[in-house]
Amino acid sequence: MRKMILEIEPELKQGISYGIPAFKLGKDVVCGIAARRTGCSFYPFSGSVLEALNKDLVIYKQTKSALHFDAPLPKTLVRKLMTQRMVQIMVKRKGK
């Protein structure tokens, strides 16, 4: 998953946010990932990202802040999630 995220957006910096591996665009977190005994999770650090792409996510378990899965996510889906989040970040930055 880490490799895929960096292939999609090589400029992201890796770090830790809220105790999980995270990928940042400047100071803003684009996404995070976690692996647990019960499966893996993708965190877009914005619940509205999951809401916006809900039709693409119906086959996955979700919480308000995370997408849960036990098989690799398609790269096209990860790209959509990341793009949606990066657009939010850019809009937020322009508003400052």
C-alpha cells in the first residue's frame, strides 16, 4: 500500500499522524494506512472524502473516518481517494 501511494503521488512525505503511518503534502495529511489483526485500513483524514466517493466504496466496510479492507485496494480507487483529498487540501490553502 505504501508503495502504491508513493507511485500515485511521489512528492508526498512520510510521517506519523495519530499514531499511524501517514503521507503528507506539506503540513497537510493526504492519507494514512494501518494494518491490524482483523485487516487493513485507509484513512483519508476527511470523512467527506468517503462520502463523496460513496458509490465507489459500497463493497467495503467503512467508519466515518476510514475504509476497511482485507484484500488489496485497486490502484484506481486509491488514486480517486487521494485526489479527492488533495483537492480539499488545495481549496483549503487557497482560502487562507
